[in-house]
Amino acid sequence: MPQHPFGKAQGRPLPPPEQFTAADIIHIGLGLTMIPLGVAILVRTLSIAVTVTGVLVGGAFIAFGAHRLWIAWSRYRLYRQGKREKAR
Amino acid sequence: MSKNHNSTFDTAERVELRRDVTIWGSYTWGYADVGADIYVALGLVIGAAQGGAPLAFALAGLVYIMIGLAFTELASSYPVAGGGHYYSLRGLGDFAGFLAGVALLLDYTIDIALFATASTGYINFFLPYLGIRLQDFAVAFGPFQNINLLWLGETMAMITFLRWLNVRGIRESSRVNEVLGLVDLIMEMSVVAFGFVLAWRPELLVQQWTLEFPMPRQFMYGFSLAIISFVGLESISQAAQETRRPATVIPRTSIALIFTVFILALGFSTVGLGILPWQEFRAHEADPVAYLASHIPYLGVVAGPFAAFLGATILFISSNTGVMGDSRLIFSMSHFRLVSRWFRHVHPKHRTPSNAIVGFGWVGIVLTIIAFLTPRVLDTLANLYAFGATFGYMLVFTSLIRLRFSDPYTPRPYKVPLNIKWKRKDGSAVEVPVLGFLGLLGVSSIFLTVIITHEIGRIVGPAWILICLLYYVIFRRRSGLPVLGSVSHDWEQEQIDVLTSAEEFDLVEEYKQALIHRDRARGIKSRWSEES
């Protein structure tokens, strides 16, 4: 069973999503925007000088974008699983 | 008898407050509140921390993440709107509950003044389009220079309007918050993304980082101001009270909210310093986001005015949050007999706490006037805001730690990570929150920095606390209540009422079982067992 994107700490499972929502668009949109931006920040700043700002901000953008995409992917897996269970 | 009556009243009131706020609704609602801070903080923090602004935002943001996680645990365990005041009351007793309450009252009142001033600041972005120069309205009165009468008048009119709206009980719906929160999120993301793609010059950022990094004291000032870009986490507990199944919804929304706000604060400061020199932000500290957006090639013509319009709107709503927060908080403090019943007076026609709304509205207006007498109005208000927020957050962390020991029975749907299990002599286990201690250390360091570096905050903030304490001593003595001690509260019944009204029935059962287990271990008959 796919683990919920927020891990075990929150413990309480949500019901599987039943449809594609605005929240999913935002998750995917944020993920797809943040990762290239993070890469651009890292590459462009590091090509000039190694600064804490460049590494920190670039890294944070990539991590955040990856997390958003992971949430979208996990929701999709929960959706598929819910659909399978319904069919059974 | 009266306790039972109050308990019933509270439950009824909470049930009335519950709305069907969804996960997405809770997220956007929180974003409409916390996301507005960057409109004020960007200019102030870059103006103070200069080339080191992104680092100031990052360091303050790390402390903010810990504060956010603490709020997430407390709000999902105790889904009540009182926020920091309620947690301190539960964890540390009446006196600490009062202290946290007055710190939050200071913050909410500053919130009214600061965000109304900032909102009108963004409205003034449009004045040049009308051929009006804001500087033409600046006057001098004796030792007070550069008092802008137009801006002051606009701000006072806005606060008066907000008071009127709130006394009449008119407030924005969750739907309005959802739409505004979403539009604001998209707008902020667009400014950051298009700013990076179309206008960002990393060489300017690196140049400012290396050549214009501030002196340590100046950097510390900027770092302590940066915390104001994350204030508003009380909205998490506010949302908890108005959400069905908060234990399920709150951890998910608040963690997503915390990281989005953190990333955007980092993004704005980095993109800002790669487009404009820090001095320009200082010169435009009343409308920094709109000013930045107007410098994005191709889109700036539209993005600048749109950001100004959105900033004015969202800051107006944030200012309204201050009016609402003040009245709700003082109402709760009065209920727990920390302040006089006078504050609970309800308007006979509109059924709103009119005394609290009008009273704190006046305090907001007085603070605004005082701030306009200083050289930098927004900086003065931000000074006070930082003091109130950090003082309140210190008590929240202390309550988090204390409640882990004093109330391990309440189910915690979310726990702050990094805990050490400790078995007590009576056999019960406590999870000691390491991150709680680290957060307390972090927020205490910001509080200390505020005291050291904020010339106005270190005088007015403690003065506010002392005046309120004086009132507290007189009120409690006159009412025949202990000053340092606490009135007895039936927290167990209260917790069951709260969880029941939140429809968290499985948590009610879990809580009752934990209490029965505790009573059995103590060898006493439990009031919660089926037989009794």
C-alpha cells in the first residue's frame, strides 16, 4: 500500500482521492516550477561564486519541488488503489 | 454548577463555529493570513539585512518551521481558537495564560495598525498614476519630522471601517479567503518564477552578498525583523476550531503551509536582490512586492499594479484578522477569568463583542498615530510586532514541553519529530520533544535579539506587559482569585467537549481509555469508565 505523502507521523489516513482537483494542479504546477528554478539558481550562482545563499535557496527550491511532485504522485497511487478496491 | 454551565456554553459556541473547512480550504485560508506577511516584511528586512537578507530570512525561517510544527501538534491536539493563550493556560496555568494572552493581544493590535498601514501603503502605489505625490502631504510638528497626513488619514479611516464591519458582525467568508489565498499564492509564485527567468542577475546577488553584507548588529536586527514574515501561525489554531475532523486535516495543511511560506520568503529575497539593489527596497518599504513586480520585463506593466491591488486587499484582510483575533482572544481570556467580564459584553442587536472590538480598535488607532510620529512608521510597528510574537512563541514552546509531561493522555494526531522516550517512576512514559527545546532556544535567541537591537520594541513591549500585569493583579485581587496560582478547571471534561464538537469521536474514545488506564494504575475508580 502506498504510504501517505506526509509519512507516519500524522498517522490518520485520508480517504483516497476520487477525482483530479485544483489542489493536484497546484501540487504538480509548483513541483514543475520549483525544480527547474532551483537548478537554475544553483547553476547560475555557483558559476559566479560559491555562496551560502545560492546553495541554500537552490537546494530548498529543488527539495520543495520534489516534495510537491511526490505528494501528487502519492495521491495518484492512492486514487488508483481506491479505484481497484471499488472495482473489487 | 456554574462550571457545567460554562462548559455547555462553550461547547454550544464551538459547535456554532464549526464550518466545513476542507484541507484545501484550510490551506488557502492559512495562506491568506501568513502569506500576506511578505508584503510588509520584504522591504523592511532587505532594508535592514542588506546583502545578507536571504540568510536572515533563512535563519528566521528555520526557527519558524519549528514554531509551525509546535503549533501543528498543539492545534491538532487541542483544536480551540485561543491559540498560544489557551496552550499556555492548559500547560502552565492562569498566570502564564494571561502573559501569553497579553503578548498575543499586543500582536493582534499591532496587526491591526501594521497591516492597515501597509495596505494603504499599497493603495498609495497608484497615486502617481493619478498625478498625486505622497511626499507632498508630509508635514513637521515640532520635533516630529515627515509625518504623512494623507497616509495617516487613510490608515485611520481603514481601522475605523474595520471596527464598524466587525461590530456589525460582517466578516469575509471562508470562500473569500480561499479565493484570495489561491490568487495570492499564484501571484507570488509568478513574481518569483518570472523574476528568476526574465530579470534575475546572479552577479548582482553575489555582489551584494560579498560587498554589502551588513555589520553583525545590523544583520541581527534584520534577522529578528524577518520573523514577522512568518507571523500568523495562530491562524492554524483558528482554522482548527472551524474545521471538522481537525486532527486529520490540520497536520496536512499546516505542514504544507509552513514550507510554502518558507520557500516563498527565501525566493522573494533572493530574486529581489538579484534584480534590484537593497537600497531601492528600503526606499520602497511601503510597497516592496509591487515595486519588485513592476521591474519584471514585459510583465511589469501589469504585474506591478496587480501586485499592489492584491497586496492592498490581502493586507486589509490581515488587518481584519487582527480585529477579530483581539475580540476572540479577550473573550476567551474573560471566560477563563483572566480579565473582567466587561470585555465579554455582547452588542444587543448585532450579537458581537462590541466593547472588545471598539476598545482595541482605539488602541490600534493610538498606536498608528504614535508610529507615524517616528521616522519610519512600518519599521516602528514591525519592532513591536516582533516583540509580541517572539514573547508569545516562547510561551508556546514552553507549553508544548510542559503538556507532554502534564497531559500525556490527550491523543496527539501529530507529534513534533525527534522525541526521546522517558519512563517515569509511576510507569507512565513521556516523549520528551528535542525539537521543542531547540525551538525554544531559537525563539529565545530572536527575542533576545529584539531586546538588544529594537530600540522601540524593548521599551514599549515590556511596558505593555507590565501595564497589563498591573491590571491583572488588581483584577484578580478584587475578584478574590489567586494572582500567581490558577482557578481549578475541569480540563478533562473540556477536552472531551472540544473533541466531541470537532467530531473526533475516535479520539474521544482514545482519550477516555487513556484516562481509565491512568486511574486504574493509580488504584482509583475512573469517572470515565462505563460502569460509572
